[in-house]
Amino acid sequence: MKKIVLSLALVSASFAFAQKKEIQNASKAIEKNDIAAAKAEISKAEGLLNNQLHFLEPSVLEEYYYAKGVLLIKEGKTREGAALLGKISDLKTIYTGKDSDKKKVYFVGKEAADKSGIQELKAENYAPKTLEKVNGFVNPFLKSSSDEAYKAYQAKNYNKAAEKYEEVYNLLKAIGNEDKIYLYYAGMNYGAAGKNNEAIDIYNSLINSGYTGVTTQYLATDVKTGQVQSFDKNSFELIKKSGSNEYKDLKTQSTPSIELELYEANIRLLVDAARYDEALALIEKGLKKYPNNQRLSELQGVAYYRSGKTAEFIQTLKNQVAKNPNDKESWYNLGFLQSQDNATLADAEKSFKKALEIDGNYVLALQGMAYAVHLKDDENTLEQIRAFQKAKKINEMNKLMEKRRETFKKALPYLEKWHSIEPKNVEVVSTLKGIYMNLDNMDKYNHFKKLEDSLKK
């Protein structure tokens, strides 16, 4: 007997119908407040879907988001439910077509369409139909979620604050009032809670969306009280048109941009997470927008240094001091890196001296001149002296000892200056004690020996 098989197209249609039926049943159960039934139907649908939401028609996907979002919130999982309800407002431009198996596909937004790799997808507009129901359901949760977020922040419970601010963002988005300032608050609190990956994801989302935090404020002064009041746009326009005598000095003003702050915060988190390639890519993007920003340049240097890209770090520092010759930190960092190679030791000395020209009390540069330039090879020199002594090569030993003493004399002014700035620093006191002993200056040696003993008590 001939074996009968269904065509792929018919299988696909049957599959889609089954999914649609389960989701519609779940939506109906939610309307009846039958949580158990809704949960069962959602579970059946997800078993068939296998997370392949792009096979759902927009209307069915909307019902899925609505049913599961409401279900989760009713189960006390407000954050997760709000995130799903928030996705309903994303259902605006749908890219449709067929995959390699001739199955109809629906991708929400251009980014998802591009990621699919499917060619010749057609963009279609879609208008969500559940927004009114979502609005009525969500509104009661907004104030409580906002209050909980603020209270958690005040109590320094940053992880809870982050989750609640993210919840507020998604609840607002679900009713068509998306305000990314709450997503920004969530990112800041995740960072404060040490949840760096979560903070990075949020900051990336904000940066990629072009969010700057700039908003327009509509202000007017109350004539009776003299207080400046803030209005929404519509109320402001009504006051303006009415010519009301109750208000004066009507004006609009923009809040400052936080875009640069977003870049800096995210880059710091990426560097701390050792995600250097991502950090450097973001820095490059940021420097195109803010080419003269010193902080971004500094972060670029840190990322290069920590990732082992020393040559790139040195070039970054050279660029920084060329732009800002009074940047003592960059001169110091440049000197430090140059001092690691004997071939550029003279350059290191020049860089440290540049830093000291800017700030004569800059301790790091004083340490650089003493340790990284003049005393850099002291241990090797001492080993050679001992080797000559052991081999009874007295002339060679004496010459090297004299050379060492001259080196000590060159380092002394920087060490003495450091000591004058930090008189209770044991490290510099001990170093000076040792140097004066080798220079046979016993008065100085005894002075620093006595001081060292007192500091170590």
C-alpha cells in the first residue's frame, strides 16, 4: 500500500494553527482570571514553539505576550511579566517572508530581520490591539513599583532597586509611555550592586538606541507664589494660548545630556570585566563623538595597558600630552612605560621631569625619577660588585662602587623632596637611610635610622 505523507506546507499550517489555538485559549483564560488554565495553555504553546517566536503572526505573538505577561504578574513575577508586556509596544514594523523550508516567518524590527539572514523580507506595519487592556491592567502596579524602587535605592539595596526600576521602565513601555530614564536608573543600580554584566547590557542598549537623556522642560512662574512650576507640553501650550494672568515667564529648557556619562560608565565596567576588545570598540565610537574628551582617552590607555597592548598605550599617552601638555598623570604614565625599556630610559626621564615641571610635589613622578630612572639597575649593580669581590677584582669593584655612589647622589634630591612631602613614609625613610650609609654620611644615616625605628613602632 502506498504510504501517505503530509506536505511540508500542510504540516507547517497545522503546527501554526495549534500554536494559535493554545495561545488564544490562554488569553481567554486570563480574561476569566483562570490562572491554572492560562498557565496550562501557555505551557502547551511553548512546548510547540520551542522558543521560535518568529513563526507566530503578529496578532498571535501579541496575544502570547499579553497572556504570559499578565500571568507572570498575577503570579507575583512583576518584573518578568512587565518585560513581556513591554514588548507589545515593539510590534510596529514586522518583516515577513519565508525561510528555507518555505515556512512563513515574522521578525519584529529590522535588527531581528537582519540577524535572521533571510533575504527579501518585506516590511509591514502593525498596530497592537491589546494596549487598552494592558493599560487598565498595568496602571495599578506602576506607583507601587516606583515607590519600591526608590525605597530600595534609599536603603542601598541596589540590586532590588535596579530590578524595580527596570520593572517600572517596562510597565511604562507596556502602556506606550516609554521613558528610558528608568532603564538608566536600573543600569546605575546594577553597577552599584556589582551586577556588572546586567549593567553593561542596559548601558549598551541605551547607547545603541541613541538615548541621551535630553528632555524638554516646560516651565512657568506662578504670579501669586513666585514659584517656578513644571508642566506637561499640552498644559503649557494651553496656558500659553489662554494668555492667563496666573503665570509669567513661560519658557522651555532642555536637561543636560548624559550620553558621555553612559559611555564612560559602560567602558569602566567593560574594562573591569576584562572585556577589553568591547571596551576599545566603544571607546573608539565615543571618541568619534567626543574627540577631545580626556577621560575617554585615559580609559583607552587603561584598556590598552591591561590588555597588554603597550605600544598602543604609549601612543595614546603621546596623543594625550600633545593635546594637553599640562596633563601630569599622562606624562607620568608615559615615563613609567618608557622606563621599562633601557632603550627609552632617557625619554622616561624627560617625561617624569615634564610631570614635575607641572607639579613639583607630584610624588609619583619623584618616585619615577628615583626608582625607575636612577636606581633602576641597582640590584644588578650590587650583584656585579659582589661578583668582583668574590673574584678579588678589586679595581673593577671599586670603580663600580664609585659609579653606584654617583647614581645615589643623582637620586637623592628626588627622594629628599618626597620625604619632605611625606615625612612619615617608612619606604622613603628606609631608602634614604640605606643611601646615606653607602655614601658614608653617618650623621644622615643615624638621623634616618632613628626616624625609621620610631615610625615602625
